[in-house]
Amino acid sequence: MSTLFFRNPRLLLLTLALISVSGIFAFRLLPRLEDPVMAERFGMVKTIFPSASPERVEALLTEKIEESLQEIEEIKTLESTSSAGFSLIQIELVDEISFDTSAEVWSRVRDKLNDVRPELPPDAQEPVFEEVNAQAYALIVGLAWDQGNEPRFGILRRLTKELETRLRGIAGTKDIDYYGEPEEEILVEIDPIELSALGLTAEQLSNAIRRSDAKISAGQQRSGEDDLLIEPDTELDSLERLRRIPLQPNDEGEIVSLADVADVHKGIIEPVSSKVFLDGEPAVALGVYVEPDRRIDVWASEARTIVEQFEAELPAGVKLNLVFDQSRYTADRFDTLIGNLLMGASAVFVVIFIMMGWRSAILVGLALPLSSLMVLSGMRLWGIPIHQMSVTGLIIALGLLIDNAIVVVDEMNRRLRKGMGVLGAMEETVRQLAVPLLGSTLTTMFAFMPIALMPGPAGEFVGSIALSVILALFSSLFVSLTIIPALNGLINSAQDRLADLTSSEEPSASPELSFAASPHLPGYMQAESNGFHAEASKAHGHWWQQGLRLPQISDLFSRFLKFAIAYPVVGIAISVVPPILGFLVFPQLPEQFFPPADRDQFHIEFELSPQASIEQTEGAVKQVREQLLAHPEIENVHWFLGRSAPNFYYNLVQTREQSSRYAHAIIQLRDAERSRDLIHELQAELDRTWPGSRTIVRQLEQGPPFEAPVEFRIYGPDLDVLKDLGDEARRILAQADNVLHTRAVISEDLPKIGLNIDEVEARLLGMNHTEIAMQMNGALEGFSGGSILEATEELPVRVRVSVDRRSDLEEIMSLDLVRPGANVEQDELTTVPLSVLASTHLIPESAGITRRNRRRVNTVQGYITAGVLPAEVVGEFQRLLEKNDFTLPPGYKVQYGGEAAERDTAVGNLMASVGMLTVLMIATLVLSFNSFRLAGIILVVAVLSIGPGMGSLWVAGYPFGFMAIIGTMGLVGVAINDSIVVLAALRTDERARKGDVNAIHHIVMDESRHVLATSITTVAGFLPLLIEGGGFWPPLAISISGGVTAATVMALFLIPCVYLLLTRLSPTRFCEQRKSSKGAEKVPADEAFPQMGVAATAT
């Protein structure tokens, strides 16, 4: 089986063709995204309760809905905000929820909302549930009104609907959301005096309109010949038909129509909840999601064609604005990653060429494309898209892919130089290496498995790295044990035949000389007389044939090694100095969750005082836009008022709705070079210009989402106490360095108009509080009555007073209330002004009540300077809390959120499976060596290698973040393999097992070629990530590279010294020849190379 491909070249060619074609097609068909797609763990429940106070919304809506939802065990957190007339509940599912299971959970959430609906107040609207897409929009495009006059949103809506229809026709379009789309309605603005003269209220008028709108069937005429539908021809189909609705006779006996008491026209529903301004122009925007199993570049190409055609058809005064195109960033990221992959592959090939010669470099180098193509096929079968994480996994695996091939090619060539036939050398090589290489691959896989098994958003974000590495390792194992030996055998067979033809008359070289000249022969077994070394050197040929050898460096290394072995305690002490130094500087490393993204975009959150209207916010952001455009680095500014901006980055979660004082801007830069400096400048400028607002200029961050980098949650029952505690914590947080703005969600009050009703007077007039409130609400907010069909849209009809009368308090107090039961014909007083029955005064009211998992909470948020690590600010904040003696009353507790909470959750998920996988790794080592002591040596090296990795971060000036943690876990699996190579060689040599110093020295010298080659190629594979710079990939590359470098030193110095001491402490135990299994062959005493010394890869 081990020589199957060698004996069947056609099968080898077909296998190569299969790997190539499968990999190429997988590359063309795999989805391409900018970032990994996360499971949809977030959802929102929005419920409107007109004119209700926050307390009523909390008690009558939020509490009942949360009580129903808490029965679903997959819900991790419920965060709610109860504000005036609106309840918003944000749902987060547990981290264990995956793509396949989230849909079923959300279905049960909808069922619970349907079940709780009868318990909600009748005046409250139906709860609306929305899943929050955990991905960025593929395309954000808008239509702006570019005429300088009052925008015609009806035209923009119809054009946007047409564009939506065309975009939905593209294969792969998942969903489309609207932004800034004002809904239209038919307004019946009543004249309160004329209406009250008829003794009618707004509610009665709306009922009259509804009764005239007969959109129902009147039955059917049924006969033996045909059945005909009967339908009243009274449906409201136009504004003119609506105006002609008869009401009742007036004093003169004439029928009064609707047009006599009201102004009927079409308008937008007010108050407007959100607005959009694209490049300063009022607009309606679309956000388009693409299915994650699609190639976004192919989808975007078709979408751009449709958008360009649609733009050419637009009427004058309407401008199309392309806000965001994800495919551009995906293409840039993909080109960069592929460039890094090719750069790393080139670096690895150059290293192999220098160290092993051109023929070995070609054979070993073939493992790279073949393994990579197999990885692409595996990604397609596993459903892993091509994005920055999966491609980076390939980059990380570059130095690991060829390690197995290095060992196989070098071992097989050594056997061939010894004089073995091609078939025999191949069989022996594969037989000796199969199990050890599998064990070594498994140990490295176990090191990366915690990353692959990690649940939650962070796991979904970085998990593809580990999956790509694991696929690469097993692909490399297959290629190295099957294809590479066969190719090497075929090349050597062809060379032998060619040599026979060209040198048939020359005497053949002595097998003994070829054997003696083997570079793998331990030095203490080589001849040293009569010019033997000169012959051996000649056998090596040129450096580009056999690899570069530097005698001076080799002699220097040999002297150091002899000294270390002669004084093993000193050698061990020197070897552990770098790890100890690394562990000593580790506490000095600053902590960071995920670094910021390098991107030519950022965003701005702008918030006015709680009572600000959306018109005030609009005026403010127009001025802010002019300030921003004064900076030449900014290309354009897009504002979204009243709600969060569309998801133009994968971890932005929309958390703001129905907030008239809030605006969110997408800032597009001309390039990303000065983005960090520009963010600092703008933050200082806007803080200075708008001191009464909360302005946060935020850079884009990598990793799972969080609302604010620093969060301090205070739980308790009483709103006043929570407000006082939040104000105190906010004051303390503001004292910390680099804190730009603070916010406590329960700290600001809204003024409310209190209505003092004279209940005695109201009773004398036959009225009560409820009757008065209902008539006022109907006049000011309106009643719905009927609808008008316009094409395919149904526009509701709303009855209310005009805007002028609703915006002035004196006009409101002069509203005439209709006395119930009053008779106009008997000249009874039918109306009474509101001012006769009531007076007004201002009273404070909480702007909103926030809860977390059904407990009231006041969250204090801190926004910090861009580039400052949140962990530093949290540490200073904790010291300030202690210094200011911040204490909590009984029944209250605190909790940290923000980046700190997300980091702790992610690290906890990462470590959840480490224990089990560590046991599996130890079991693999113990079974490989059949010794707990030898396995213990390898584990010591694994632990010690972490220190240099941390020290490398400290030297390079990078923080200890999540990517550094991932690099450290991968380092443990990579670093031990060099030590396995050396230790396996030592334990299989009889003289080394007896503690022979010369034998140990020469074996380590021989194995140094394996160790150095694999270590240098591993580090070379990380060069692209190091050269690219930024804050995301270098910590991972530096930690692994630094640890592997130190582990190489430990493999060459620490391992032989520790082994020598163990042979002296327990000579009998180590002198016995161990067998890995019953009936295993005994290693011949005259074997010219250590059998197991090449049986472990430095993967």
C-alpha cells in the first residue's frame, strides 16, 4: 500500500489531477466574504403603546413580555428599555446556539409573543419581532432628493420600491431593509370648532369614515347559470370620494360633508421616527443582505449593473448614492491575503532550497500547492467560506505544511544514499514514519482544537483559522506519505536509468563509500583517515544540489553543545533563561480584547438633550457635516437620524430605535493612512464646538460587538437610588484618563406636562378623567378610520387636529370637549373648552427605564480615546471607585460589561475544552514514547515555550489580546515537535541511552538539520503577517515565531541535557531497549541512523 502510487504512475497522475481539479473548482465556487458570518443570536421585540409613560410601559408591556420569554432556556440575556410610548427588548441567545439551531429558537420566541398578546393593553400595538442579522450589508444604496426644495418622499418611495424589486431578482439576495422611508397616510385635519358644533368627537368622525369604507362583500347572486359577487360601490378610492362623505344635518337642515369640517390631504405619518441624509440631501436608503453561501464578488457585479441601469432611468432631481459596497473591501482583503500566501510560500521555498538543495526543494515545495488545493476541497465540503480568517489559517499553516515532506524526503534520500533500492527505501520510509507522523499531527491538531470548538461570536470569528490549519495538517500528512515518496522514487529511478546509459563504461561507486559519506551518519561512526572527509565533501556536490553548509557556524554550535552536555545543569539553566524572562515580563503586558480595524471608514454617534426633537437633531447634524467636510481627508458623510446606521461592518449591532435626539453617521475617508490621527482631531473639535451634546467619534473594532468599551452596571429596585448611584459612578469615571464621554442610561429626566383636572366641575358636566383623556388623545394623536387603496399600497386614514394646533399649548387648552349626551336641538351646552376644566404644569419624568434579565439596571458607559486600551481605563476606574469609597446600599449589586465582559466570556469559552484536549495530547505523547518521563520532558518544553512567546510580544510592544492567546495555544502544539525529533533520536540510540556524551553530541548535531529546517520554515511562513503590520495579525505571528525560536534552542540544548541527567539518575531504566508493541523489530546495533530520530515531524 505504501508504494501504490510508485507502482502505478497512472494512478498517481489521476490522483494529482483529481486534487488539482477539485481544488481549483472549490476555489472558484467557494463563497467569498470579507469576514466570517456569525449565527443570528440577537433579536428585538418592539411594541408601541401610544401616550403611555415609561412606568406604564414597563409594567404593562415589558414585564409581561419578558416574563413570557424567560421560559425559553436558550435565551442568555434580556435587555429592555421602556420609554414614553415605546418598549424595546433586545434578546441575546446563549453562545452554544449555532446557525442550524437559531431559527428554531426564534420560532419559539414568536410563539411566546403570540401567547402573551391577550395579556397586553388593548391600546398597545402588536409586538413586532425582528431578527438582527449578524453580518454586514453587502450593499447600501440610496435615492436622494437633489432639487433644494421640500423633498417629495412619495416619489422617492416609489422609485426605491422599484429598485428593491430589481435587486431582489438577483440570485443570492437574502433580505432588503429600508432606512429613512416615511410611511404615507391620508390626513383628515379637523376644525375643532366646526366639529364640536355638530356634537361630534374625533373618534366619532373616524367611525363615520370607517362605516363609509365598505371593503366587504354583500353576498352573491346564485343561479343555475352563474354565480355573481355583490359588492357595495362605496369603497374609498380617492381623496375626492373621501371629502364627499356625508356626516349629519346642520341647524339649517343641510347635510354636512367631511370637507366642510376638515382638510383632507395626503402626507407622511408624524412624528417621523427616522430620517436619512446622504451627502447632505434627504434620502431613502436600502440595505441589502446576501446569502452567506454566495460569492459576494459575483453578486455585487450583477448588482452594480442593475444599479447603473436604474440610475440612468432616474428623473431629474433624484440622485442615486452608493453608500457602501462590501465587494470592494472583500476584493482588497482577498488580494492582500493571497499576496501574503504567495509571499509566505516563496519564503518557505527559498529556505528549503538553501538548506536542502534544488531537488529536495522542488519535491518539498510540491507539498504546498497540493496540500492547499486539498484544503480548499475540504473547505467546500465543510462549508467554510473564503474570508480573512480561513485564508489566514492557510498562511499560518504554510510553515507546517512542508514539515512532513521535509522529513520524508530527507529520510528517503538518506536510505537511497545508503545503497537501498528505490522501492525498498520507499517502503521502509513510509513504514517507519507513518505512525509517528500521525501522532505528531494529532498533537498539533489537539493544540488548535480549542479554537475550533470555541462557541459564541468570538469562536465563530476565529474558528475558521483552526479549521483551516487542521485541514492543512491532515492534507500534508496524506501528501507526504503517498504522493511525495512516489514522486521522489520516480525521479530517482529515472536518474538511475539515465546514469546507467551515460556512464556504463565508468566503474561504479563503492556502496561502502556512499554509505560512509552519508551526511546523516553520526560523526563518531565516520572514518577520519586517508582523506575520507574530502571524499565525503565531494559527494555532497554544490550547495544548490545538497543544501548550504557553513562549517564555521557548525563548529561554533558544536563547541557550545559540547559545553552544555559536559555541564548539563549549566546547559539547562542557560536554556530556561529566555522562558523565565518571558514569564517575568508577562504581567507588564497590557490587556486587549481585539484590536481596531485598519479601514478607510469610521462612524460618529451624536446625541442631544433628551427633550430634543428630530428637527433639532437634523439642524445640528447639518452643521456637524459642514465641520467634517472641512477636513480634506473626508470624502463624504452620511447621517441616519432617530436610529442606528445600517450595518456597514460585521460587528455593528443596531441598538437605537425611536430616538429623536440621536444621529449616527458613516464617514468615508479617501484613504486609511491618517484615520487614527483624524479621529483624535475630530473628537477634540466636536467636543469643543458642541459642549452640550454627546459626540463619540468611533473607530471600527475587530471581534464580537459591544455597545461601549467601558460599562459599569448597577442593579437595584428603586429608580431614584439607581439614578443617584449612576450619577456618582459617572462622575468618578469621568476622572479617569482618556475618558472622553460618560453616560448613565438612567440619569436624565424628560419634562412632562401635567394636567390638573377639576373633577367636580367635570362631573357636573357629565364628564370624567377617562372621557377627557380620550377626547384629547383623539384630537391630538388621531384616530384611524378606513383606508384608501393606491395601486398596491393601502394608505390609512387618520383623523386629528392640524399641526399648528397640536404644537401650541394655548391652542391645546382651547380645544372644545364634547359633552356626552348633550342635545343640540334643545340648545344644551354641547362643548366646553379644556381650559375650563383643567390647568397645566411641568413635572419631571424618567426618559426611560432599563432592565437586564428582568432586573432594573443603570448602566454607566464610558467612551475612551481611540487607540487606548479599555483594560487600562477599567483598572484606573476601579482604583478611583475604591479611593472615593463608592458603596452600595443593601439589595444592590454591580457588574462590569463592555469589552471586559466580552473578553472574559470569550476566554472562558476558549478554555472550556482545553482540559480534555490536554489529556488527549499527553496520552498521544505517552503512547508514542511509551514513557511518562519522556512525555513529561516534552510537556515541560511546551510550557516553557509560552514564556518566550509572551516576551516577544513585550519586545515588539504589542498587548496581550485574544489573538495572542490563540497564538499561544497554537504555539504549544508547534513548539514541542522539535523536541520530539531530538528526544526520539536519543532514545533509539544504544550508546545515547547509556549516557555516552559523544553519542548524544553527534546525534543532536545530526538532528539539528531537521530541527533548524522545520523551525526556519515555520517562522518564514509567518513573515507575511509580520510584514503586513497593523494590530490584528502581528500578535499571533510574533507569539508563535518567538516561542518556536526559543523551543528550537531548548530542543538542541535543554533536551539532551535533561536526557543525560535522567540516564545518570536511572541508568538501568534508560539502557533497556523498549519496544513500542509486542513483536516489534529490534533496531540493529550497526544501524547508521536513528530510526525514530526522523520519525517525528516538526509540524
